[in-house]
Amino acid sequence: MDFQVVVLAGGDSKRLAPLVSEEIPKPLLPVANRPVLSYVLELLEANNLKNLIVVVEGKDVALRVGGWISGAYVDRLHVEVAAVPEESGTADALRAVAHHFTAKDILVVSGDLVSNVPPGAVAATHRRLGAIVTALLCNTPISGPSESGSSIVKDKGRKPPRVNIVGLDHTRQYLLHVAAGAEVGKDIKIQKCILQANGQMEIRADLMDAHMYAFQRTILQEVLDQNGMFQSIKHDVFPYLVRTQMRSEILDKRPPENGVNVAAYTINSLDPAVETLTDRTHKCCAYIATKSNYCSRLNSVQAFCDINRDMVGEAGHLFGYSFSVQNNIVHASAELGSKTTVQSWVTNVV
């Protein structure tokens, strides 16, 4: 499979303070006694995707992560570790290594993803549908509870919950609309030309972007080159590709009626000024993981706690962990006799 893989691993994430430090950058944070980056690397290895570019923030982080990879994956993976400036956006990170891209397609994966969804399935869907971008979407929450908890009751001292809005065609394979972090309660504006071309759209607010994307290389490089202000894949590059699937965009500036954007929701229009477009310039697709798959991102302190708890709980068997009677993780190389004692050591951090 002619894919190049880019793993965006980050570095000194402020959202994970005080867990991260100079000695333990984000890619090496332990999840069930393994660096979080190891979950992505072994998932890629299992899918025979072994030529990787791992992008981290800062030269010191690159040395630490590169040293760990060299020791842990010698003769298993071919990995080039690239350093970008700290606080670089995901699109900026891709732009910095784009000159290394030679394959027909590029698979971009977040280094904090803990999942058993096979990236090979995402890549195969991308090729089968002839897409320029295919995104992995998961049914389960990616970052733990929402900012405002489970309640959607408005509170002056509390921000409204933020969700991803995804529009799919009737086959649930083609992406027609994405809005990352859309606020609940606000109007959703959808291009009329998309509705006219497809006739119907399924709107979902329960699908989370897992930050695994398959891109057609030439299109990705063109978008990055021509849109230097794009900093984020999720918020800039991905929505742009979905939004520009038609040859042009309908610009209907009529004011909302009763709080509803008429141009966004009217499918059949008799207005001669409105052009009906049925041809797509490109295809944007989705691979939706099943509910039995595990899919989570270590992008907050709460997520760090949740994922570690999951690994010693219901999700542990998905990653090959076995447990003693006392629920301790037992390494695969360990041999337990009838009188073996497994002891846990707990360190209190003040």
C-alpha cells in the first residue's frame, strides 16, 4: 500500500501540565506503563505501515523521542523524527515536512491517539472511494466529558457544550458538511448546493474526529502551499476540503427568517439567481468506527486519567493486556506459577 505516514506527536503540551516536563514530554507520557506514542506506532506496525515521519515540537523533545524509538523499535520500524517550533499548529507541522512526501497518499495520525481501529481500513476506504481526504470518525467521546458536563441547561457562568457537527450522505460514506467545535444552540449553516446535489443529508453530533486522516498528496500539498494562514488540520484544512467539494459556492446573503438561515436549509429553490451544481470537484469521505472499537485521545489531564483507567478495565483486552486476580497488569513474558505474588507499588505525588 503506497502510503507515507506522518505521526503528529506534539511536545510540551500546556493542556497536560503538570504531567509533562522536560524529562517526560507528551509522546512519552505513560499509559498502562507504556509511552502513549507506542500505541500508535504498534497499531501502524500491525497494519504493515512501517515507514514513518514522527513530528515533535522542539529539538530536545526530538532527541528524547528519537532515542526511545531507536531502542524500542530497532529493526521493526523505519522512523524519521522531525522537530518543528513549539506551539506549531498541525497544519504548520505538515507544511514543515511536506518536502519529504513522495507517495500517492499521506496518512496523518495524532500521536496521542489510543485506539484499536486499524489504519489500514481507513487507507483502504480512501483508495476504494477515490477520495482526496478520508477521516476516521468514532462513536465514542474522544476527550472525556464535555466542558460543561452532561447537562445542556444554560448557565451564565458556564460555557455551552461544544460538539462536532457532521453531515453525511445516505450511505454514510461521503462527508457533506463538517463543523468542528460547533456550539450547541447556534444556527448551523449548510451550503444549499450540497443539499441540492444530494437531496438529503444526515446530521450527526455524536461522531468525534479521531485525528486520523488519509490525504491525496498532491491536493494536500496544494492546499498547504496556497493557504499559508491555515494552522490546523481539524479547523482549517479538513473543513476547507469538505466545503469546496462543488465547483463554486452559493453566496446567498438573505437575512435569516425566524432565526433560521433559509439559504442553508432550502433544498428546492425557484430563485433563478441560485445556481444548481451537481458535479463535485473531489470526494471527501469518512470511515466510521464501530461502537465496539476503542478510540480516545490523550489531550487533557482528564483524558490521561480516563485512558489509564480504561486500560486496566474494559478496554485492556483490546490491547492484549492480561491481568492477575488482583487486577494487576501482567507482562506477556511473565510466567505465573501457583504461588506467584504480584505486588503493586503506589507513589504518592504531592
